[in-house]
Amino acid sequence: MRMHLARAMIDLGQNVDLIVSNPSSPLMNLLPEGVRVFTIPTTHAFWSIFFLMRYIGRQGPVAIFTDRIRLNRATLRAVKWSGSSARVCLSFHNPISIKLATMPALRRRRLLKTVVELASRNSALIAVSSGVAMDLMTSLDVPRDRIKVIYNPVITPELFESAKVECDHPFFHVGAKVVITAGRMTEQKDFSTLLKAIALARKSIDCKLLVLGAKGKQFNRLMEQSKELGIESHVDFLGFKENPYCYFSRSDVFVLSSRWEGFGNVLVEALALGVPVVSTDCPVGPREILKDGRLGRLVPVGDYEGLANALLDTFIEGKLVAPVHDSSLKRFTAIESAKRYLECAGITLPRDANLNG
């Protein structure tokens, strides 16, 4: 998403710098032309301040966006100690209540105190959905006027071009309905419930499942579960794919089975490509993206029977609404997202700025 945002900002005539501690990341190969990369040797909460001060003093940024609390605190100090007027904004990509619930009491109190402090010192807190914003308000008592909701920069022209690329898989040639999902194999994504739903749905309709995403801690357990359910030949864990969209566009249904999300980029990607969507009604993001179920079916978290029934209904009836038009998805385009970020930076765009990308 950072790459999409950077490219859109450049398209809007802005200079973009990326500050990293690890320039060897494979994602660096995806950087759009025009992005300047600056490397700092550490992200330590204290020692990074001096390297950030050097960058600020030499480059004079008008705004700095961060998505890590520790680095946000360091950035705020670097800006203050440098005498800079740069705006600093902290973004939240998941409900902070999920993180708080897993913490010991002492660490939880410290985090609560830190974020409340940062809320007053940042130019804005950016939430990737209204649900994340509401979670900040209720969990931390952050005033609503300190929070800006800016959807992720999901839809780009490259998304549609990538979907056209030829890709193949045996599941596309056997006359079965193909269900696809994507995400790292972790507890959050709850692929276990999805496997149960596929096993149940197969009793009524021949369907198969493609799972895209890095093979996380639960991979071996999921493989074993597919064997126990008797669907191992009907499920394929494809792992990470640099271009998942050619698989999306050739599938019959996209499913998100998560226990929680901050947004749900993959739902937007599927909608943009015209793929019917089924999702858990997890906190937060899916209900907001799917407009309370008008753009895709919503089922309770962990309800494999409900998920199976939603799949069967979608196989038979297709989309709940007519194909989504571009106007419905404009809020999720990279250009629209970049415009909102630039507003947080205090940058006013000319009226004829390109907002249609």
C-alpha cells in the first residue's frame, strides 16, 4: 500500500521520500520512479532520533507519516529538536483494542498513556476505516476531531492490468466452482473455519479452494485439517504470489474469513475486479466496505455453517447487486487516498489535479 500511495502522490505533483532501516527488502524493487530513499541505521526509540534529525535538517520535509508508535514518538522529538514545522501524522491499520486485549495490565496502561499523549502531539491520527476510528475513540478516549479516516490506496490502474495476465491452475478446468482467499496463514485469518465451510458446501456443490498468501505458523495444521476433512485434493495452498489478481479474476467467489481486520484490502480488490464476495462480519472493515451487506454477503465470525450457506447462495445467485461501478469504488482509489493524506499534510492541490487514477 505504501508503494501505491507514493506513486499517487508523485502523480499529484509531490516529492516523496521513503525512510527505511532495511534497504534490502524485496519491496524496494517495486518503488515507483521518483521516490527518494533515505536509510537510517536503527529504529531504536532513542538513537533513531538523531538520524531523523539529520534527515529533517537536510531535506526539510513538510510532513512525515508514520505507522509505528515507537517511531512516531522518535519522529515527534526529532521534529521538535530540529526546530522544524513539519506535520507528523500517525496511522492505525488495525483495531488497537485487539492489541490491548493481549497485553499484561502494566504494558496496557503504558500503551494507553502513550497513545493519548501522541493524539495531542500529532497533527492527526489516521484510521484506515471508520471502524478503526471508532475503536480509537472507545478504547483510548481519543477525541473524534483528532482522527481522520482515510481508506487504504487499494485500487490502481495496475490492479486491472495485473488481473489480465495469463495464469493457470487445474481447478479452473474441471467444471467446479472456485473459491479463493488470500492472507497470511495466521489465527487472524481463521482459514480453519473456511476449510470446514468448504467441506460442508461440497456436499451440495462441487467447489474447490485456492489459498494465496505466505505460509505462516498455521500452515502445517491447516494442511492436516484439510486431510481430516477429506478435502485435501480440493484445496491448494499456493503460497505468496507476486500477482494474485490473475487468480482473483478467474475465480467464482472471494472469501474473507477473518476474526478481525482493520480494513480488508482484498475485499476491495475483489469488488474492483467484479468477483462476488463473502466475508465474516468481523471487527472492523468488511461491513463498512460491503455497505452493510449490500455489496457482498456477511456472516458471523467463526460460523462455518453460515459461511457454507453464503457460498452456496453466491454460487447460485451470484452478486447481491449489479456489478459495482467505478463511482462506488472511488473512495478506495490510490489517488483519492493520496489526496486525503496530502490534506493532512496541509498541502492544497490545484483544482485540476488528477483524481481519477
